[in-house]
Amino acid sequence: MTDSIHLGALPENVDMTCPLMSRRTFLKGIAAGAGALAVTAAAGGGAIASTGPVDPNAMAMLVDLTRCTGCNSCALACKSTNERAEPTTIPTKIDANAYSFVDVREVSDVHGAPLKVFVKRQCMNCVDPACVSACTVGALTKEPGGPVVYESSKCIGCRYCQYACPYGVPAYDWDNPLGLIHKCEMCADRQAEGDEPACAEACPNGAIRFGKRSMLLAEAKATIASNTGRYVNHVYGEHEAGGASVLYIGPVPFAALGFPVLGDETITHHGESVMRKTPIVALTMASLAAAMQFMTGRRAKHAHGEFVAAVEQSADVSNRTASGDHS
């Protein structure tokens, strides 16, 4: 004979559907999450900021596009100095293995004649860099002397710097499981030793000049003024997005060469505004999820207790009925 438990009908007051939570409870969870966020925002709202004022004697590079012949000496020197893969292969874009390259642009000169212009591309090492403001962990910093440097040990691979950069420079290393970022640092290590950037040193045509930014700006304007018709009256990087540590002079408008058209205003405040909201959004979702989990767990635990008690009560009634005990 097999022992068995006979279950009777469960009491009507046991809710077998076990709803997760009422609208009122859900709104209470939201309020709790919002309260936690208010405290978090007040405590850390000013944590994200750009690095601060740049030394007036900061160093920079001036690239004269009328002098560049597309020899790629600069790009190869960059790969070699930074110990990138395939150091003798001429790069065709900025990526994890090439921090600069020479872009070839076929345009028309001021008279409408065909003109081929070689454009050196690399990080602009902005005066007030958006990438620094966008980085939530301080992996990117602006050196007072000019370079924007990257510390891989701090990087979490979020790629916010890529989204913030108006020039599309930071390169993500998809082959690295750590997801690191790569960019030109204007040879900050060489500068620290008193040397100029490798690209400037390697250029055989004097197309890349290195020196104090203030002096290079004066030199660029003097060059334009004394060579009427050779250059457009514009030093790109003097004011764009608040200014850059890499400056250009050239024979045609820079928009025709693929340079972004940017205003004088720094764009760091846009990045900082967005990045301040990012942890708030993340914390909002986390707080709501935690509130829902807590409320759901508490309700489920209560319902489970009611269900077990009802089962035990039903089993007891059934067993007493089966044994003839009607007390």
C-alpha cells in the first residue's frame, strides 16, 4: 500500500497568479531609486571635467600642405617609433597599428585647375580635448605642454572618446580582449627627452614644423601673408573646437580636403553634459531593477508562504477526512 496525501481545494483567499507588484508599489520603487540618484549626483556631479588650462608655451606642430609630397616618411616613422605591426607597410588609415597616415585628395585650385594635395592625418591633440572630458575613468589627459596622452591601465574600453572626438581619431583595438584605444600622443615621451615628434624629424621637405604653438601661429600667418595666392587665409586648428596642437596651412579651403567645419567654441561642455548623464541613466536602471527585484522577491516570498500554509491546511483536512476524523 502506498502512502499518499489527498489535497482538497485551496482556500479562495490564496492568489495563485502572484502578481509582481502593484502600480503603487512600482512607483514607490522608482521614488526610492530617484532618491538614491539625487544623492549620487550631488556627490559626484562635478567629477567629469577637462584637464585645465594649457601652458602658453605649449608645443605644437605646423603642417604645410603645399610642401608635402606624399613620401610617407612621417607615417612610417610614426609606426616605427610606436612599435606598431608591419612598420614598413605604408598605412592608409588611422587604426590600432597606425597613428597617422597621408591622405591623398584630388581637388581644384583657386583657378579651377586639378590639384593633388597630400594631407597628413593624426590626432589633433586639442587644446581643450573632448575625448578627455568624455573619458569617465581618467584614461586620457591633456598635458600642459600640448600632447593628449592615454593610459591603457585605466581604460575600460567604453569608446566614449571615439564618440566625443570631432575628428574621429581614437582607434579601437578590436583584436585585443581588453579593448584598448590607440592614438597619436604627439610623441610625448620623445618631447620629455627634449626631442621633437618622430614625424617632424623624419619629414625631408620641411612640411612639418615643431615648436611653441604661439610662435608657430605667428609663423603660419606670416607665411600666408608673404605668399599671396599660394595659401588660403586660414590657419586650421587655431580656433577650431577651441584650438589644436596640430596646425595646418594649405592651398585650398580645408573643407575641400575633408577637414570638419567646426566653430570656435570648445565642444568639451557637450561631452561633459552627456557624460554626467550617463552614470545617472545607468544608476536609474540599476536602482529600478534593484527596487523591482526587492519588491518582487518580498511579494513572492509572502505568496509562497501563503501557498505552503494553504497546502498544509488542505492536506491536513484531507487526511482527517480519509481517516474518519471529523472533529
